[in-house]
Amino acid sequence: MKDIILIAPPAAGKGTQAKLLEEKYSIPHISTGDLLRDAINIDSEIADEITKKISKGEFVNDEIVLDLLIKRLEMSDCDDGYILDGFPRNLKQAELYNNYLKSKNKDLGIAILINLDKKIGKQRISTRLSCPNCGRIYNLNDEKLQPKEENKCDLCNSLLIKRSDDNAEVYENRFNKYIIDTEPIINYYRNKGILKIVDGNQDKNIIHQQLIEIIKISNR
Ligand code: AMP
């Protein structure tokens, strides 16, 4: 199974789609946002830097992110493929990741861009809830994305939270960072011949089906 890199502006449904793919293919969903949020409680040396950057919608230092990511990728459950969500976020990270894969004799896999209009992303973010335990994303404004029981995760029953960076002001920063820093990696992967594109304005089940089709064709 080829490794999957999901690229998308904030609130495009990357996390939701990654979770669905994780369930479908039994390969881990690796979100660098989750790795960083977990590291805040575990590693006090880097906790301040991470908290500051996340709260402003800025990027955490590349070395910190890469270090956490590589530790995760070295775990045995990644041997049969994985879904990367939120990484790489800029060209430097794309290059560092490329070098890492080369050192392991692995190829790049597939990069899938889920596109979304800024206006829709901003609307979604204000009603988005996340599970701090398993990472599942909910949205109170969308019938299909509401939790079955109010404020509780359908999967693990944990109390849902609103992330502190899920607000209109920080969204503006996160979206601008996406345009300036993350969009260049779209061309980077296009030039490597591994880029596929999906329209994120569609229903989540339709997007899921399109992703399955892309993954099927890419693994032939
Ligand atoms: P996410 O959960 O992907 O929305 O990420 C939340 C926040 O974590 C981002 O706004 C960044 O502050 C930080 N972050 C996540 N992934 C990265 C990354 N690859 N590089 C730098 N910062 C990141």
C-alpha cells in the first residue's frame, strides 16, 4: 500500500477523510497537529514553543515537527503504509521528508489535495468540535457530522472540545500560512508526478469514494 500525503487548507475535511481511510485500509492516520498537541503534555522543553505557535496559527519549528514525525513513522504499524495529515506544510518539510524516505529506500507514495474555498472553511471552523482522545472531527452545522450524543465522541465516548485555534481570527492566519507556505508543495508533488486533486466542497461520503478510487488506481 502506497503512503498517502493529504494536503488541504484548514477545515477542508482532511482529518475526517484521514480517519475514514484509516478505518477502511487499517493503516494509521498520522496528524502532525495531534502529535504536537500530545507533545505539549509530554515534553515540557518544547511545550511552550508549540503552544504559542498553535494558538496564533503559526507553524511550529520544522525540526521539532520532523523529529516527532520520524519517531512515529518508525513504529511498526507504519510498515504497511500510513496517511499523513498536516505534513509537509512547507517546501523545507517536503524536502526533509523526501530525504528521509530516500534514506529508507522508500518512494513518495501519493499526494492528494483536497481543495476548499476560504469562505466555507471559515464557516466550518466556527462550529467544529474535535475528540481530544481519538482525533475524530464533528461539525454541529452539518447533520452528517454531528455526534450521536451531544458533546460525546461516537467512537470513544470522550467529551468533545472546541480547539482554541478553531476561531475566525486564527483561521485567517492559518489560511494565509497555507497559501504562502503550503501551496508551493502542490507544484512540488505535481512535478514529481504523484499529485491528485479532489473537490472538498462535496459531501464527505462522495469525497471518501473519490479518495478510494484514487488510491485503488495509484496502487495498481
Ligand atoms: P492541524 O491539526 O493540522 O490543523 O494543525 C494545528 C496546528 O499545529 C497548526 O496550525 C500549526 O500551528 C501546527 N502544525 C501542525 N502540523 C504542522 C507542521 N507540519 N509544521 C508546522 N506546524 C504544524
